[in-house]
Amino acid sequence: MSRFLLRHRCMWHICVAMCIASGLCATPCLASVSAPPAYVPINATKATEAIALDGHLLTIDQIVDVARYGAKVDLTSEARQRQADNYGLLLEATAEGISVYWFNRATGDQRETVLFKGDATSPANHDYVARHSLEAFQRGALSGFSPEVSQEEVTRAMMVVRANAMTYNAPSHELAQMLLDLLNKGVTPVVRSRGTVGEGDLAQLGNIAGAMVGAGEAYYHGLRMPAARALALAGLKPLTPFAADENALTSSNAYATGQAALAVYDGARALEWADLIYAMDLNGLNSSITPLSTVVQQDRPEHFLNGDAARILAMVRGSYLFDADPKRIIQDPESMRASSIRQASAWEEWAALRDAVVFQANSSDHNPAVHVGLGPEDSWELASPQMMQFYVKGGPLSHGQHGYIVSNANWDPYPMANKLENFVIALANMDVAVMLRIERFRNVFFTGIQPQDVLKGWHRRDTSGYLPTDLQQEIQGLAVPVAPTGSALETTVEDLQSQTRLKVQRARQAVSTTMDLLGLDLVEAALWLDVRKAQDPARTFGGAPTAAWQAVRMVIPLLPDADHPATESDPMLAAKFIRATPAARFFAGERP
């Protein structure tokens, strides 16, 4: 941002303050200035745990442990050595006169502009390179656009993903260590959520860069302050970046990948509850279990379909549903019969997304690619005149090691971008069955009875109204894919955008809204287990449905008393229960 814009932005804030103090601003004027969302710091319950980053084996659970629960991080000796070797090759490339994008050459439409010639570490170049690097980091504090990221876990997820994959790139030792230190010492830069086209999250990682050199603002253990003060309180000195450190940090899709990891983690929790609540629903509706049986599954052998059916059967094993009942209808509504199929399909897309995110987090999405050890003898194209332009023969700065540094398109974040949308579509197709199941419990044609027939003094206090349909339609809207587009940015050099910012935010919202919808389903399921038990106290529901039902009733009693609201008084209580309580507490069986 220019000094002109900074000065005028400050003047605007002063004018607003004077206007408020003088009483000249009417309410509509004040209402137009929207307050930022409240910041949600992490709960560092795993701060005593440590995770070693090697660039190969970072898992979804580990990303969440660092991002959400404050686990510490370090690099393995192998990863540190890989970074150091790459950094040496980068410096050696300048000494050998090789053009390196975003180092001795500029970026974007200025890629043919020579920034300096010769060894970056030489007296003639060192000060220029150091000053250029520091200025780039300082500018990073002003990049992006509001609103700010309001969940600390999102910024930390981005940081741990970058720390892991940056081991394939060429950061200075000081940069790599600073990223670890920010995570381990509770310094979380203020990050603006917009300003990325989802193909290189430069703006958001630029905000991280700014905080590293003491520019901009940061949170220190949840308290907001100038970044320089946060670093001081954490016992850290501002970074002195060098070489291609700006490129090493910001040329990545870590902002999207970190959020995708959170979506995968929470998505599994939602799907586990979907399976368990469906098992409760089967008991509540006095359903036929024939669609889950071996008879049906052997006619349609498919891993996820058969796996989910077996999972539900295991949950309801021991239930009264396996006893003959002359009042049980021969065929349930399709929303009940086909739920396992819809859930199995959601699990399948979840697994594909999980694999894509793990791949994305454990490989380089960086431009340029830096690879030590490859030579012209390793592949025919490497010996071609075109590729030999980027071959570093090796010298003192690289400790004799050779390799290539080449431009690429690795920051195009596919297949992860496609898998995000596929998962949301699968969730939407699952959720329509969930919504319809809730509605079918209101139809005596399927239930054969009304709750008030057997629950003394009970009457429905339904405050949810149209809520199941409303939530399902919200999810349906999120399932509409983001239209592919290509805007000719940087004078047409950067002409593709992946829009992963939009895709991953939709995925996280779809998972969250699915949990809300499942909460409503859980309320209905628990009610109907009460009904079936009142009908016949000898009835059993299977171990997992029974345990979940009893746990729900501990926190959401069926009838009002002096200390608790009625079940229906707050339809979102069950959603809170789902978020706080993993379904695996009640059923530890394998996922499909």
C-alpha cells in the first residue's frame, strides 16, 4: 500500500472518530461500518506433544493437532538437510549465471527482468538482495483484503502445511526456523482472508511474512498487538530474510490446504455421526434391515457400499429390529432405505479428498522447483539444450552438489480443488435423505404411532419449524460448483485461477451445516427411541444406538424440569453435542 493510501486511510479513521465524538454521525452511518467477527483462539490442549515434519508423512490428524490443539513442531534432520541443500543450490545458481525465477529474475510479467547478475552472496550483490528481501517481507503485511481470518486454527493450519512442504524448497535456515518458532511460541499473524485466486495464496502467506519481520499485527496467545511486540514477548528477534525467502514462503497453496485438512477432519466426524444417527433412526422407525443384509450387498459388491452397510449392521446388532414384528412394514421410505448408500458415497468422496489433501500437504506446490542431485544422465529431456540452461553444475555454495532449478505450474492445486467440490456434492445428496428422514417421522403412515400415544404428558414443542428443509437447501446451494474461470492477470501471464479459497470455505460450511442438520436428526431419533422403549420396555436397540441415546438424554432431557430445557426448546443443542462428542465414543468400528 502506498504512503498516500495509508495516510488517507488514517485520516478516514480520525474523521470517523471525530464524527462519533461530536454526535454528527447518525445511526445509519455507524451501521455501515461492520465490526469484524470475533477472534477465536485455539485451545492448546496438546501443547506438550511434538510432531516431526519430514515433508513426506504429515497426516490430517497431525495438522489438526498443531492447528487446533497447539502441538509443537520441528523438522527432522533429513528435512533440514534437504532444505539446506536446496538453499545452497539456489545460491550456487546465481554464481553460475543461471536465471532463477523470483530470485535474480523478477516475477509475473516481469519474469524477463534481470534483478542482479552474479553471486548473490558477493559484496556487490549481498546488500541489494538483503534489502530487496526485507522490503518484500514488509510489504507482505499489507497484502490481502478483509475480512480478517477469525479462527486462529485456520492460520496455524496454513503455517504447519507450509512448514512441512517448504522442506522441498530453498528457504534460508532462518526463515524455516522462524515459521516453526511462530507456531511453537503462540505467535499467530493477523491474516486477511481475501486476495487469493486460489492458485498461490500469496496474500495470506505474505501476511505471515510481514509478521516475521515485525510488520503488521499478530496475536500472542490470543491477544492482539503489533507484530514486533508479539515477537518480543515470545523471545524472538525479527527475521532478516535473504535470497529467495519471499518466494520460498509465499509461493504455495497452504492457506487452502490447511483449511481443507480441517474440512477432512470435521467431515469424518460428521459422517461417523451420520452412520450412528441412521442406526438410531432405523430403531426409531421400526425399520426393515433387509437393505443392509448380505442378500442385498452381494448383489452389489462395492467396497464403500458394502462397508457402510456392514458398519450400520454392526451398530444395530442385538436390536429388536432382528425380531419378527407383524406391525413392521415391508418397505420403508426410500430416504430410510437408501441412506446407507448415500452415506457410503459420501465416505468414498471423503476418502478421495483426504488422499488429495495429504498429497498436497506432502509435496511441493512451489515455483520454481529446486531439485538437488538430478543430472542430465537421469532422463533424456534433462540433457536437452533447453533443460541444460537450468542445470547447476555445483560449486562452493552448494558444497559441490548439482541439480536443476526450473519454472513450473505446481501451484495449480489439483486434484485437491476438484475433490473439495465432489465431497460437497456427495454431502448434499446425503443430507437430502437426512432431511427427509426427519420429516417421515412426522407421518403416522410410517411410524404407526404418535409419541403422545405412549409418552405420558408429552406434547411436541417443535421450535424447528422449517429448519431441516432450510438447512438442507443451504447445503444444496453450496453444492453448486464454482464456475471455472480464467482471468488474464499479470498481462495474461497468470491466466488460470483455481478458486480454492471459495471451494474450501464452501466445503467447511457444508460440513458445519451438515452437523446442524444431523443434530436435528439426532433429536428426532432420540425421541423415537423413547417411544419404542415406552411401547415395549424389553426392546433393545443395539449397543451403539443405546449408548448414544443415553448420552443425549443426559444433556438434553426429554421433558422440561427446573434445570433443563425441553428437548425441542433449542433445536441446536444436539448439534452442539455432536460437535463436542465424537461418535467414535459410542462405536469404535472401522470406517467404510
